[in-house]
Amino acid sequence: MSLHSLKPALVILMLAIGIPFSTQVAAHGGLSLADDVCKLTIGPYTMHFTGYQPDSTQEKEFCEDIPATGRTVVALDYIEEALRPLPTEVRIIRDTGAGEQAGNEANLDEITILHIPAKVYPNGSINFEYQFAQPGKFVGLVTVTDKEKYVSRFPFSVGEPKGTSPYLIVALAALVVGAVVFFLRGRKSAKVSTT
């Protein structure tokens, strides 16, 4: 089998494996992992997000989903100096499934489990602690008020097992199908060349 006939199969295989993972990146709203640093995007601004669970995972940091219930410490550190004079509010709400509209719900207080009212943080760092008593799905809202309000909304889960991702299953299936096709095409080419 020539290298030329392998190229399309390899490109299809790479796309089949890569596409599912590209959708996972967008799943956490304003929260993203770039250069091993977890960044929270709020309008034109960014913050560094770090979470810890000192009682269960010691000093291990997390960026998105919280691994277990219990005491959780979060640090939001400003990346741009321009954030220091701006009021910043932090809120964690139960995920009601309302999607992007959750921040606009009339009764936001009913689903809020943690609220840190807007204030200026001249040192450029917001630190807070929360005791998650039960596993579940939540949404973090960080609001910065400049000439307008910027809200970063990021969904996350607490203490939920990480089962096998359906994207991983699809990627593995594509890999197996690609390998079978490659093997069968190789056998067919070998038979044709021997006859």
C-alpha cells in the first residue's frame, strides 16, 4: 500500500478523533485551559482561576469540575491591571438547565448557594471558600462592571463520577474502523500483486 493512499485515511482518522474534543473545550463557557493556566474570560478581561480541596486532594489544583464534595477553596486572580478599580461580583447557583438565561432569571436569589456582592479588589485577587455538601451541577457567575456589565458564566459539576465520555467511545470506534479498513485494503493489495 502506498503512502499516497494512506493520507486520506489518516486525515479522516485525525478529524474523527479531534472533532469531539473541540466541542468539550466550549462546554465550560468562559472557563478555558490555555498554556496550563485556567483562564476565565469576562468580556474583554481575563482572570486566572484556581480551585483546591485541601481536605481531600491536598494541594492538587483543579480548573473545571470539582472532584468531590466538601470544603473547596477558589482563587480568582486578575490578569489585567485594568480590573483592579472595577467592582466584581461572584455568584454560584444551582444549574436549573436554563442555559445562558440562568443569569437573567427573575429569582436568582432562590437558586444562589454563594453570593459575594460586588466590590473593588485593589490587590487583584478574590479568594473564597465554600462547603459543597452534595454532588450536583452548578454554574459560576462572575460579573465585572465597567462602562457596561460583563458576565462570565461557566457550568461545572461537583463530586460527579467521570464516566466514559461518549466522545471517547466515538473516537475509539473510528480508530477501530480505520484500522480494519487499512488492514483489509492492505490484504486486497497484497492479493492483487501476488496474482
